[in-house]
Amino acid sequence: MLVGICDDEAIIRDELIRLCNKFMETNINGIETVCFESGEELLAYQKPIDILFLDIQMKGLNGLKTAEQIRNMDESMIIIFLTGFCGFMQEGYRVKAFRYLLKPVKEQEFILTLTEAIMDITKNYKAIIGLEGETLYVKLKDIIYIEYVNRLTVLRTKRGIYESYTTMNEWENLLCTGDFFRVHKSYIVNMGYIEEIGKDILLENGEKVEIAIRQIGRLKRACKEYRRRNAR
């Protein structure tokens, strides 16, 4: 799990790294940390961040403006604002802030907030093992489809593309939420992203995936039930 720390003060970054290390001493959830001195540096970073501690009052691009740009690209990242003033808290609701921490950050509050953020991730995400043995956390609603390619499964998600040794049958068992459908021996599709069903399936992002002929009728019925269930 990747934890980002973005603050223009080195002393704050160092303190939060110390607290992350303290957290790891007593928790089985492994985390990695990455630090940024500015919002611009953070936005240029390519790897998906799971939990972000973001200073509001930074020079240049401030934390709120940075968070707005993050939300345009990533709806799933957990953002925890760092601030010296309570007055900014109302503005954070626009970017779906998870929590606020007042500076100077207290150890107990930091540990509690990080624990709650990880609990939120483990509740709403699936943990999979990547090709290098790393643990990847993928939010189910962000999965567009899964494809079997060269003995690997490739997850196409809103946050990026991930590869795993998890088999298609294992994915079917993991994704038993009623939102996913095995349309072909090589594809599992999230019905929430289906635009059109014909000889193949047109997805929201413009991609097309193959569908087995015998599955067309079943998929149409499943999509009808999916829409009825989610219209409530």
C-alpha cells in the first residue's frame, strides 16, 4: 500500500515518515511511503497512491487546488488534509477529503487516522498479488474489465492497468458481487461500464471486448437486473 506525503516543509515530511515507521512497528499492514515538496511534483508522479497526506497551505499550487486536479484523474485516492487552521475544513468536502489533521500532528491522531484509512481500503478494495510479489489494492467499482493474456490476467481499471497471476476462475470467485459477468473465457466485464451489447461489447471508455454468442442473451438479462438493482 502506497502512502504519499506532500508538504513544502521538510520537518513535517520527516515527522510523518517517522510516524509511518512507528505505525509499521505494531501493524501487519505493510506500507511504502513517497514524499513530495509541492503539488506540482505530486501531480507529475505516475504511480497510483492509495493514501495521501496533503498540506493545504503550500506555496505555488496549494493543497485544495492540487486535490481538485487529483479528483479529475482519480476518484479513489484517500486524501487526508494537513492544516494549521480549522477554517479550511469546509472547502475539503468538494474534493471528498477523508479526514483533517491539525498541525502540529499528534502521534495518536495520526496513527488512528492512518488505521481508519487502511480499514476503509481493505473493506472496499480487493488485494491482489502483482507480478513482482507486491500487494496491489484495487477498488471493485474501478475495475472496467479483466482480460486473460499470455497466462496472465490484466485488469483495466479507472486508475490504470495491472497484471496478476490470479486466474480467471479465481477472479470470478472474488468478484461475486452481482456487478461482474464472465462474457467470454478470456473476459470478465463490469456491467456498470457497458454501453452497448452486439456482436461484441462496447464499453464507456470506447474499448470493445469479445463476447461468446451463447452469453449474449444471458448478459442482456444480467444487465437489465443490474440496472434495476442500481436504480433503487
